Amino acid sequence: MTELWGVGCYDTSHTREPWEISQAEMHRDMGSAVEVLSELGVGAGKRVLFCSMLSEAGQFWPLIVGSMLAGAQLSCADATESDAARVAMFTRLLDYSAVLGVNEAVLDGLDALGHTYGDVFGGVAVLGARPGAHQRLQAAGLAPSHFVLCGPALAIARESTGRAFVNASEWQLDNEAERVVVTALQPRATAFERTHTAVIGDVVDNGVVPA
């Protein structure tokens, strides 16, 4: 029997699906997260802020644990309009090497509070933004990088002008028409075989640029 870590959720083009996650796959993802964070400049003594929801723990928990394993300091905020004040407070009081997972809800909250994106994120070296938020931050003169939840797989760009890549040993991304589909390459408690995601974008060599 597969020992479960928990149950997460991921979005498809039309619904939200539950996702059983095994202990084994979570441990693999936590181990690889340390390397990803290092490539983003997050390591010992650095700070990272995650913007996420509890339902996204399957995608974010490896990064959160990975930041602790790397000796970094971490903060968490909900990826909601109401928690935008917390995001602004964190970046005002602390210096962050990276802020990851910014979405449109957070930006809507900053707008409602009268905060400019430059004031909140201007001092952040790596600004990982989800589709929609990425375009808005870029239009404001910032240099966000793509941060994309491709269903259960997390794709992260290492530079502001680059594609967002998944872990190539764990996931394969493809296009079906314009939709991004994902296939698991290692044993997982939930099967993924060209599973449709909510993401529309262009996939090349396991890297995606959202539309």
C-alpha cells in the first residue's frame, strides 16, 4: 500500500481536481527543491516569501521545506486579495532574495491599498509571478519571472526573460492544441498521463511560456 503524505488540488481547464500525494514523491520533490532554490539565489541566510494557498500545498510544500533545508529564512502569505497587506508589510520590513507565487489576487489587493508594485517588489531580486500577474508586473516596469502551476507540476523560470521549467526527471510537459498537458515520469500515488491543466502556453524542451 502506498503511504500517503496528503491530498492536494490542481486546476484543469474547467475544474479543480483532488490529487493524492505519496510520501515518496514528496520526499523526492523536497530534495530537488533545494537545487531549484539555489539556482534562484535562495540559500543560507537569504529570505524568501511564498504566496500560496493551503490547497496548493502539494506544489509549494517542497519549496517551503527546501528553503529550510537550504538554511534560508522563509515567510508565507495567502495568495489572496485580503492578504496583500501582509505581502506589503513583509517586503517593507525585510529584504527578500525572492518572492514566489504572486498572483492577480495579490496585485488586486495592492491596488485596493494604493500600493504601487514598484514600492512593494522593487527591491526583490527574483519575483516569481503567475500568469496574469506576470503581465501586470511587467507592464509596471518590473522584471518578473514565470512561476506556473502546470496542474500538479510546478514550473519555475530561473531568469526574468526565460521559460519556466519543471523538474525534467519527474515531469514532462507537452501541448495539446494551446493547452499545456502534463505526464508523470516517476511513480506517483495519482496517475498523470497527458493530463490537461488550466495553463495555455507554448512548451519547448519541458519549459513553458504562458499565454
